[in-house]
Amino acid sequence: MLKTAVQEQLLPGDTLQAKWDFAQEAGYDAIELRGRGDLHFASRLDELKQARKDGVVMPTVCVDMLHFLGAFDDDQRRDAVAQMKSQLTVIAEIGGLGAQTPASYGMFSRRLPPFEPPRSEEGDREILLAGLTELGEHARKEGVTLFLEPLNRYEDHMVNRLEQAADLIRETGLGSLKIGIDSYHMNIEESDPAAAIVAHADVIGHAQVSDSNRFQPGAGHLDWPAWLGALHTIGYDGYLALECRLTGDPLDAVRTVPAFLKRSGA
């Protein structure tokens, strides 16, 4: 049975409790949180604990930061790792499953001038393995998982496809590291998204959903029966977390997603 989640910024309401009321009425099973930098997520701990006590289901957090573990700048990279450790600790404290992050976002693209990044591919790999190992060991200690999200080639130059994320994760040897797949990025980068899911089933731990145009599922041309069918084939039992822009009336758009995904994955 499909379990759906929706990111908190897509929901109406001034509190997580109010957002949860709307989410449940719309057919969602959980809320995915967003984790800003500057330890902002940790500053929300009392709010999150109260929400959990009030029955809000919050299994995952997706980062919302300006720099990430693959940053070129050493200070930014250290800060990103520290921020992610904090987010992993907080999500563990509220009984969640883990935190999702890309290697980088908007830092460099080989598809745009100047085309050649300031760090070699070998250097990228060394940096990513070091950061992932440090975060994976922290996640293991906390009893949660770090989900590495491949982004499309225009947003990140290092980890674009599932095979690249899987290779890094397998090299660390840590079970506390998994891939957080995203249907939108896969639509751009994978020649056969369903086959990629099946090929890397052992390291897929989380899934985010939006359509081919980054709008809500059903607003684009992504082959949802094939994509969801692949997740069914591998026995994926995690959440499908809505992370998208919205077209049309925003509240109506959010309401359509759980039913659409269940029809498409039937």
C-alpha cells in the first residue's frame, strides 16, 4: 500500500498541527519537514516534540540550505556536515527515519560555462566519500539514515544518476546511507527510470515525487505506472514525499496527489 507524505511548506496553517489536519483530510500519511541551515532545525525541537505528542507523523526532513557536503569551500563544507549531523540528531529525537540531502545544489554545472569545475572528478569523489562516511557514521549512531539525492545535471555536477549515488554509498559500506530518489530528477537523468530503480533496489531508502515539469504528479508526462510499478517490484515500503511546485489552485493541487498516485500505482 502506498504511503504518501507532503512537505510542510505546501500545506496551509500556522502550526504543524493545523497542517497535519489538512494533510490527513487530503489523504496523506505524513508530513516531510524542511531543515534550514544555521541550526534552525534544531531550534524547532520543542515545536517538533509537541507536534509528535499531538499525533503529527514526521518521518523525514529534507534540507533547505545554501551549501552542502560537496562544497568547494572548506568552511562551507564543514558547516554543511555539521548542519546535517544536527538534522540527523533532531529527526532521531522525534522518532523519524532520516534526512535527505544532495551532494550540492546550484554550485556548478558542466552543462553551462565555464564547463570545467575548479576541482577534479577524483577530488570530488574524495570529498564526497569523506563527508558521506562522517555523516553515515553519525546517522548509524543516532539510529537513522542519511538519504543522498541525485540531482539533474543543471543543478549539480557530481551526483546526477542513481548509479553514481549507489557507487559512493556502496564504497562506504555503511547501511545508514541510502539513496533518496526524486522522480523529477530521474526523468531528466535516467534513460530508463524504472530500470534504474530495480538495478539499485538494495540502496534505495526514500522517494520524493513531482512530475516531469516539477509540478505536482499528474500535471506532466512522467510514466507514473512504470515508476511506481518499479517501486512495487523492489518491495519499497517507504513514503512518497511530495516536493514540487504547484500549478492551478495550490490547495486543490495538493489535494489531488494522494488519489492520483494510488490510481497510478494500482
